Amino acid sequence: MRLRRDKYHFQERGGFTVDATVKRGAEHLPFQRVPDPELCVVFLRQHIGPPNEPLVGPGDRVTEGQKIGDGEGHMCVPVHAPVTGRVTKIDTAYHPGLGAESEAVFIERASEEIPPLRLSRFDPDRLQDAEPDALVGAVREAGVVGLGGAGFPAHVKLSFRDKAEYLVINAKESDPNVACDVRLKQERPAELVAGIRAMARMLNVKECIFATRAQRGEFPELEERLRKAGVELAHIRPSYSVGSDKLLVKELLNVEVPCGAYPPDVGAVVHNVFTAYAVARGLYDGEPLTSRGITFISRYTGPRNLWVKVGTPMRHVLEHMGIPPDTVQRLVVASMLMGGAVPHADVPLVKATAAISAFDPQERSPYERERACIRCGYCNMVCPVSIYPVLIMEAEKRGQRGKLRRLHAEDCIDCGLCSYVCPSLIKLTGYLRRAMAEVKQG
Ligand code: SF4
Ligand code: SF4
């Protein structure tokens, strides 16, 4: 088969490209289910917002699908037991999304088979009879968060009825090491479209747009279902940065999301394809979000698409793939450009984990020592939101908060492209994250 070059190299600003060949072939590999681990570690906080309180304690027996953590705040999203078993402890563990220790429920899996608990279900054929608020409440009860990586509570975004004119489904598969979105489109088109229809009902939008990098005819069943559901299919140019919500809205609707604002402020609500799928499973099957598809990449095995329970330690995934965990030099969780390395293989997956990459000792480490800035300007040229990463880094180092504001550090979308192109291996994104936090503190 002849590979189209543009499919594997994403075109960025300034004439740069992002090499997406790392996932070459993964698009054609069906999901394989990873057996449930002996121990699941479920973080109480898997969303943007305040942490949940545990609803169970050490020694309690839990059934798969049972709610085990929830919180009072509008931004809280409950978490559910991914397996049936016994709670051994509530303790802290390294959270791959937060990059810090966070409280989690440790569940030892039981050997007996018990039917999982399910939530109340909606009839997809009677969607128009369902109240939007009831649907939004059910999405929250199913524990659905944004599965594109951010973990923003899905029910909050689905409550923007007063603002929303457009629902945009982000299926751009823009991360160079993530192919699970593609497989979802191939393998679960019915659920995916059912989820989009439910989201459109909740938001009462005038238009639904399905944004994809795929070419017409690549997913015939999905395309036919989208057409019947009245969802517009938009084919987007191959670019990594356009996968960001704000830039996707600009690309599709030609509307700029102003500094400090979000897509709903300009009438667009953007959801990832996996979120739409999780919404359908929650509403129509009563299945809370306790598992998801991910892409696993390593030189040991080549790429794979796996279906894994939330809370599964990465050690279990490696062992399932036949890789002795102590031979792995480092594990990178999520996007290769935006994600980060975790300190050990016992770190568990969270709802928003879309990818794991395992590197062997022969592969070049991106954590080599930084060299001095050579003033090449590449970071400024590639930045998709046209800010000046190198100047922001210098201002951040000097603690010049006023200058950070003048340089619009808060406009950074955390895409990681500046670090990616830097010939001196400077981790600019670390400086940018600190700069954003300082500006937001005021
Ligand atoms: S991480 Fe921020 S500063 Fe760096 S290229 Fe992306 S948007 Fe620009
Ligand atoms: S890309 Fe790196 S070396 Fe070039 S100006 Fe930016 S920080 Fe300096």
C-alpha cells in the first residue's frame, strides 16, 4: 500500500512539520481488550475541578460500575469501580495527569463473576421525549469527562444551551502517537453517532459539525450515519495544532476565540469523539465511564490499540504486551508533545489517558541536558497562537509578571510545539505553564 505523505506529517506554522509516522499502521489495528488487572487504582479526581470525597472505605466490597467517589461542586464528576472486588485502602499515588500525588481508591479484584451495576437508561428512539436537563444529569452520573486529554466535566460543557449554536466533534486525530480515535470511528460508528445526537439534543444547537482529518470515503458506515443524523462532515487539513479547540473553531467557523475566552463564548461547544462515545454508553447502556480505548506505542511491539479499564497500572499493560517493565527506559503518558513521562510503571491510567508510549534504552531521550538558546527564533515561528515563547521564558525566569501579561502568556494553548522544534532542547512548555499560572494569579 502506498502511504500518502501528508497523512503522516502535520503541517504547522512557519513551515515546520510534526512527524506522525510513529503511529503508522496503528489506524488499521483493531482494539484488543486488556484483561482486568489484579489491582485497580482509581483516582478520586479525574476532572478539572475540586477533588471528590470517597464513598467507600477500606474493607468495603464494591461491584463494577458502583459509584465510589463524588463531590458537591458543579465541576465535580463521580468515579466508579472498574472491577468487582474489595477496597484495600484509600491512599495517594502518582497521578499522570496532575504530575503529582493524589488520593485514590485501591481495589483488589475478586475472582467471582458478578454482573456489573448499571445506571438507568434512555431509549435512543425516544430522545426527543427526554428533558435536556435529565440527559445532562445522566452524563454527570456516568462520570463522563472530556476524553481528548483535558478532563473537563462533560456535563458542564453540555449545559451551555444558552450560548451554543454549534456542536463541534473533534475527530482530528492530531496527536502524532494517537490512533484510538480512528479505530473508534471504524469500530463503533453507531454508538458514536448516537452520542452526538444526544449531545445535540442537550445543547439544542442549530448545527453539528464532525471535524476529521480523514478523506471522504475512508469511513463509509460512519459517514452514512452522520449524513442520516444531519451532521455535517468537515475535512480538515493535516495539522497538529488545529486539533486544539480554539484553533479548530477558527478553522471551521472563521471565528477567533478572544484572549481569556473559550469556544462556548463564541457559540461553539467542542467535544472529542471519545466523549461522544462515552455519552452514548452512559445514556443508552447505563455504563459508567470505567474503560476506554488507548494507543500503545513501543519499539518492542510496534503500535497497538488497546481497550483498558480505568485504574489499570501501566505495569499490567506492559506485562500483557509481553514487555518486562524493568526493561523500559521511560513511559510517556498521553500525547508525545503535551504529555509527560511518569516516574514508574505502577502509575495507573486515568479516564483522560489516550496513549502510552514505552521507550527502550537505545532510543534518544528528550530529557537530555538543555543547551543555551541560540536565538534561532524557531519557537516563535512555529507558535500557532503567535506569541513569543522565548521572550516569555526569559520574563518568567526574571519574575517579570507585568511583562508576561504584555506578552500574552495566558494565550498559550500548551501544544508543546515550541519545545518540539527547539534545537537546544529547551523545555519551553514548562516555562510557559508557570508563566500562565502567574498571569492567572493576577
Ligand atoms: S506551547 Fe504555547 S508558546 Fe509553545 S508553541 Fe504552543 S501555544 Fe505557543
Ligand atoms: S527555539 Fe530554542 S534556541 Fe531557538 S530561539 Fe527558541 S528557545 Fe532559543
